[in-house]
Amino acid sequence: MTDRERELLNRIKTRGGRVTPQRRAIIKALLESDHPSSEQVYNVVHREFPDISFVTVYRTLAALRDMGEVLAVESGTPETHYDGRQPRQHPHLVCQRCGRVADSPAIDLDALLDSAGGSSWELSGMVNIYGICPACREGCEEDALQRSPGAV
């Protein structure tokens, strides 16, 4: 068990929640995946606990979000993605094709917000940068090669 898993389980306990095997599995799946959606967490946990409901996964993620321990990231798709590794606001890259979410390297959100608002605004916010992820870009290149007249 990682330190972060222990930290999240302790937060649940101190808030009066029960630490069940299902919640342990939800937290583990959340932390082992890169910005998973609730459905992706459910699919992982469901393999180990076939009787678990989607509602249990969703409520656990929502409770962790409400505690400030998980960051909900809107990706422009119907699915919200969750970041349990870095629960503070930070920039994300979002794929416009598949909805994948990844942390954006080398952007200092605090400095960006300070420069955007100057001294007169009190800002907080989520910064999402939209584009096409490497996997989708690679798929587009393969599709283009298959459609080209000289393709074998």
C-alpha cells in the first residue's frame, strides 16, 4: 500500500466513513490510473468485486472530491476524470478526440493566475489545454497511410 493510499483511507476514517475492501480497491484503481473516469475505475474494481455498483464507485470518488483529496477534471466529454495523485488545481492536457486527460508539464498555474488577474482580481481556476494526444495522432497518421493511393 502506498503512502497516498494510506492517506486517503485515513481521511475517510477521520470523516466517519468505513474503510471497506471495495473502497480500498477504488482508491487503488484511482491512484494506479492516469486521470481515470468513474467508469474506468468501476471497470477495474468490478473485476475483483463483481457485485460492486457503479453508484458505490461514484459516491466514493465524490466523497474524496468533497474532502479536497481528489480533483475532478472536466474533459469536454460527458465523463469527468479524477486526479487522486495531485488534488490541488493544476493544468491538464485534454485530447479532443478520445477525452484522455494528462498533467501538463512545466506550467506554473499560480504564476499564470497571478499574471492574468494582476493585483485586483482574486482568481482560482482550472486550466485545460486542448489538443490531440499522441495515441490519437498516431492513429490518424496510420489511417492517412491506409487511405493514401500508394498504400499497400
